[in-house]
Amino acid sequence: MEDLTILIIEDNPVNMKLIRDLLQLGRYGILEASDAKTGIQLAREHKPDLILMDIQLPGMDGLSATRIIKSDPALRDIPVVALTAHAMHGDDLKMRESGCDGYISKPIDTRSFLKKILQLMQENTEHRKSPYRKNFNHKNKIMIIDNDPLNIKLLKARFPHDKYEIISASTTEETLEKAVNEFPDLILLDFTIADMDSYDVTKKLKSNPATRDIPIIMITTLDGKCDEEKALMTGVDEFIDKPVNTTELMARINSVIRLKQYQDQLAIHRQSAEFFANSMKREAPSPGTTDSPSVLLVEDSEKDARLIQNYLEGQPYRISIARDGEETISIVQKERTDLILLDINLSDMDCFEICRRLKGMYQSRHIPIIMITRLQDMENMDMCIEPGVDDYLIKPINFRELRARINILLKKKLYMDTFYSNYEGALNPSIIDPLTGLYNHPYFKRFLELEVKRSLRHGYPVGLVMIGVDELDRYNDSYGRSTGDMILRELARVIKGNIREIDLAARYSDDEIAVILPYYNKDNALIVVERIRRAFASHSFQDNAPVRPADINLCMGIAFCMTDASTAEELVLNAGNMLYLARKERKNRVCIYR
């Protein structure tokens, strides 16, 4: 690989020698600099294929140097890999925000270093060949840890091939190496593996900044040999018992991955918010209240309600009961509620209408909802994209599963309460559009940049929907500017009630709203935009409004990272071009980038 050159920017002579020796074994060409200024000059003169950047440099630090490199059109396509020790929670995102394409922790693992470099070089070569990744089909990557090939084969067979990519590891060393290099979305760890200490594996994974945020589900037996308290202390997120039930396994995996995605989105929110503040606390404190969480059970069957209430007795949260939809709305408006268990079959109101109303109210928009349903209902609905529904449980209820889901979603509620209490609340005028209540354009731009970088790094799709009100100027000219403002305000309200919490809606321009849809492909995005269009058409304006929603046309343009764009700017441009085509055709058109 002597035709490939790597620039090392490192001030420590010992580290420089180690990296130099390793790269020489890999037969790479090498450039060296001991400070940022010299490194940037060498990058401009030689255009290396990759830059290894120490973060703690004398004078200008590595992150500042990376920003300069990434702002230079002649250098910005060169991947920069941070070399860092003592990475703290959130540093990964700070490095990505600065423009780093990845990072390697110190002390350097000499066994996996060259493999990591080769992987980064191959990724860069692919991006240089083509700016887009065509025919992209995102799959969640699951790593199974077991040293019995038959167990791995049987467990792997339970996963749909079109939705999951399965990798496996059979030793502690292989587990740690693959977790760092292959970025699994979740780890399934069999507690009963011979010749492996499951607690030790978990502890090592959670102590490494590169792998500590990967959720771990431990597969246990009913004989009580697994010390669940000890496993939780080492970092295990969830448990599932043998014999493994496929439906329960898929539900648990989906639930844990959704929480992980949610945490990742909040991390990007925090990073975006910090950009608009000169000084923010690194670790936001917990919300002010110390009361026990409150769970609202919505169940019209007295027998089922009593059964669930009795089983949850003694848990560290309070349980209250509502019998129908209207009582649910009333309780949430008057009392603190941290989670809702909602039966799908209520007599007075459609359960999804309840969800939409709850998500449309300010005080309840972030309350997680678990839908309690029947197997036949699950088979007839595409539950994964219903607005406002965070999780599902199938009757008859597995009560251990119920407690696990409640605990996961109460964590989610705490994360969101913390963010809004300590970040968005303090920065509200800086990041919120005063007319629509959506995020403003600067915040949208910052958030999208971070989201796209993370998408390219971890290999998941991000959809961008640009929504325009057709002929808004005509309504302003005919009825006054207040009518146009009212239309935008009501459209924003509808959009917020019909997207997920991990999605982001922002006012992009005078008559356009942008919606970022992480993890969604074309089919999912089309369902979302059609739901928004239908919800707006059936929406009610105030009685004296001079226009009706049904008479207003919405035009929408959609593009995706990574299939249509590899930067935030390209994604906005392509979605905007699709909106322009939709406006030309009018009549509620949706155009998707091809």
C-alpha cells in the first residue's frame, strides 16, 4: 500500500514511533508533524489519503486543526481520525462535530490498529469513487456472543434477513475487537458461555468509550445462576430467558434499539443546543422533582386493570387508572404522568386518536406510550411507524416483559425531561421559531450537519422532507398576513402530532417546514408524509378562519442520506429541488429524489 499516504500529527515521540512502526508494517507512505500548524501545511502540500490527528497538541489543539482542514475545499474529503486518551461521555459526538471521521483510543491496540486503518481507507476509497451509496438497504446489526456454532446458527435463524445483519464472536478478544470495528447496534450475550466470564466481557465493553453505548441483552436461564444485580452493575441493559421466544426476542430487541436511537438523537440535540450557548454544563442534572414516577394505566376491563395493578405493586413508581380516552386526556392535563399503558380496545375513542391528541398537547407531548394489543391486531397494522406509540405488548401479557418495558421508557422520559429542563428551556429564544413553535433554521442546519455525519459513520438512512404551502402569498394578499401565519402555525401543530420524538421539525423559510426523519427509508417516509397530508386536510381551523385546510395544497420534496447525498448541503439541495418540482405540479404533490 505504498501508494497510500497517511499523515501523523502527534507531539509525543513514543506514540509517533509506535504509529510509524505499525504503518510501515502495513506498507503505507508516512508524513509526520508534531504540531497542528505544520500538519495542516503538510496536508495542503501532499494531500494525504488519511490523517491521524492527536487531540491534545501544543498550541492549536487537534479539533481546531480538524475544523480548518474540513473547511478547506481542497482538504475536506480527506478522512481525519482522532487519536485520543481518556475519552469522556459525549466526546465522540464532539469529535464528529469538529469533522473527525472516527477515532482511535490510546493506548493504541497494536493487534487491531492496521485493520482499523484499512477499514477507514476502504470507506474513503468508496466515497471518492461515488459520492452516494446507491441501492442502500439499512439493517440493524446484531452481534451474537457465543462459542457454540450451533447456538449461533439457531439464534441467527430467528432474525429476518431483510431487517438484520448478524455477526458473531466466540472469545472475549474477538468480541472487543468486533465491537470497536464493526459498530453493532446491539449485543446478545449468552450468560452460559463456557470459558468466558460474561460479567467481565460486559465490564470491558462498557469501559471503552468506543463501545460503552452499545446496548447489551444477556440471555439467561431460569435456574438463577445469573446474578442479575451484578450484571446490571457491569452494564447489562436487559435480560431474556431461555428457551428464547422469538416474538419476545424481537420485541425486546426493537425496544432496546429504539431507546438507543432515542439517546443518540438527544445527544445530537444537546450538541446542537450547546453550539448556541457560550457556556453549558457538561452533564445536565436530573429534573428538579424527586417524586416517584407516575404510570397511567388506561384499561376499560376492571379485571385486566386489577391484574396489572396488582403485579406492578411494589415497583418504584405510582400506578393510576383511567377507564376511557376522555378520562385519560383529563388526567394527563391535571396530573404529572411519566408513562401511559394504553389498551388498544377502548369503547369511547380510537387508541391512535388518543395518541395523536396526547402528542399534540404541550404537557403530554413527551410522555412515552406502551400500547397493549392482541396478536391479530399486531398482524393487521404496521405498528412501527404509528405516531406517538413507543412500544407494544401482546396479550396475554408477560409481566416480566411489562416491567422491563416500563423501566426502559421511564429512562427515556427522564432523558427527555433533563434535556428540556436544562437545554431547550434555557435556549428557547435562540433555537425556537416564535411563530410556529418549531426549531428555527440555524438550529435545523446545525442538527442536520451532525445527523448526516453520524448517518455516514454508522450506516443508517436519514430522510429529509421539505414541506411547502402552495400559494401562501395569495392567502396573505387576499386575507392578510395573519391568515398566512395562522396556516403555518396550524400546519406546524399537525406535523408535530404526526412524527416521532426522534424526528425533528423546523421552520426552514417563510413558507417551508423541514422534517428530519432518522432511520427511515423511502417507504416509511411516504407513509409519514401521507399521514401529515391527511391529518392537515381533516384539521379544523378556528371558526372565523377565511380558509379551510381541505382547500390548501401542501407540496413536499423528499431526499435521503446516504442514497441521494453525502453532506447536509447536498441533502437540503436535493430535497429542495424535489419541492420545487412538486410546487410546479401543485395539487398536493410529493416528489422523491431519484
